[in-house]
Amino acid sequence: MLASLLLAAAAAAAAAAAAQPTSVTAVRDSYPHLSPGGRTLVFHSNRSGRQAVWLAEAKGGNPRLLFDGGDLGSEPGTPVWSPDGRSIAFAMKPSGATDENESEVYTMRADGSGVTRLTTVPGDDSHPHWSSDGKRIFFNSARSTPDLKADWTAQWIDIYSMAADGTDVRRHSDCKATCTYPIPSPDGLLVAHRKTLPTTGANWAQEPVQRNSEVFVTRLDGSGSTNVTNNPAYDGWPSWSPNGRWLYFASNRNQPPNVGQIFAMRPDGSDVRQITSGHMSRVQPSSSLDGKLLFFYENFETDSFEIGHIAQIEPSLPE
């Protein structure tokens, strides 16, 4: 009798395990950026079934598809407004690309028309961000790597900028590592970015790895670069406050696996303050132009599943 009960229990457990649900609508709205006028969010989302650039009101209402790539490419994302609100820069895999890491930088008008490709070299050109005067676009690129066929994590990704029309490309780093997500300071003297170091650290799942993600601040006059997070945790997604006195970033320090929170620090790495907390992950911070609101990607994820949306908070930082 006992054996029969044990067999029945084992069979029920196996049936329950086999019946675990699979999500078919794991919507992710991420990489928010508020327009200079404070009325319209641009972000990327898979809510249409594939990644595309979307617009919504500042409080999230009236979401509408702006650009899905069409016949020009696929997976357009990481969109950012130009300082005058007339253009949006973004990255996209161009049509016909055979390299899985291929990505180029584009711009388009605020209504989604006039899509223009600005970069044309092989490899990963991505994460564009405008200078505060709108004259230049900063981005990361693999164009200096010795081997584009190497795994992306083994390539040399560096920080570059170009004029808003794609000309006058300038290199700002010599990382011989992965340097991504460059954001110039409001005064145009510095660029904050992510850099991976070949030292022991923790990945997003809090597993020990020989690849530590840090936030660096690099001087655009070539006089030096500083590790401003200097922590074994995964630190990334830097973003400046509008007055340039604070630098936001996301980190999984002191968090469970696959969960990060947003912090703020002075540009030299001092006075670190935690801005968000809770059981959900919060990353990709982006400030409104007046500094009163901070937008970010709030999500729940595991190694095989992820859902998320855009949220906001009043950061309440001192001058």
C-alpha cells in the first residue's frame, strides 16, 4: 500500500513538473528616454511581437508604434531623443546582415520618417547618445577589434563619436576590452561608459566570473579614465543628471540573482546613494531634462524568462 502511494505521488509530481506553463506574451518595455519637452517617452518594446521603437505619453498613456525596421532592418532599439526633440537616434541590425553581432546607428525624424543610416562598418555599432548641444552622437563600436569572428565578449569594443550626420568619426578610448553605453556629460568634457575588466567579479546572475563590469568616466581631452564604481558587482547603464553633478547607474551589489537597483554617485565615484529598492530589478536610468523625474526599466527575470515595463521615481538628490 505504501509503495503504491509513493508511486502515485511520484507520478503526480512528474505530471506537475511536465505541466509547467510557457509564457507566450513576455512583454518587455525598456530603455526609456523622455523628450526635451517632457511630454513623450520613446522606448523599445516587443509588444507587437518583435522589437520595435515606440512612443507614449510621459505617464505611459497612448502607446503607439513608431518604427519596426520595415525592409531596412530588424530589432531597432535603444532610442534617444536629440536635444531639440526633432530627431531620434537608435541602433538596428541592417537588412541582409549575416553577422549575429551586426548593428548600426541610425537617426529618424520624431514622426518616424527620414530614417538615415550613419555607420556602415562591420560589427557592433550601438548604444547612441547625443551630446548636449546636439552636434555629435556618441556610440560604441567593434571596428578596432582584431577579430570580428570572435565571441562578442572577446572583441575590443571602444567609444567613438561622430557628427550628427555621420561624418567626422573620432575615437575616444583604447580599451582592448568591452567599453559600451557611452553618455557624454552635459558640459561636454567627460563621457561615462561601461567597461569590463579581466578580474574576478559577479555576473548578473551573481555567479563568479573573470569579467567584472564597471562604470568608467573618461576625459574627452585624452587626459585619463577613472573606474568610478570599483566594485566586484555588475555595474552598468550610466546616465548623467541634467546638471552634471550626479551620475546614475544600475548595480546588482547586495542583491539576489538577476536583480539590480539604481544608485547615484558624484562623477568622481564618491557619495554613493541607493535610489531604488525592492524585489523587482530596476536598470537603465534616464533623467527628465529638469531632473525631477528618473525613468527606468523595472522588470522580473530569470535565466530563461523576462518581463518588464517602464517606471519612474523622484530622485530627490541634493545639489
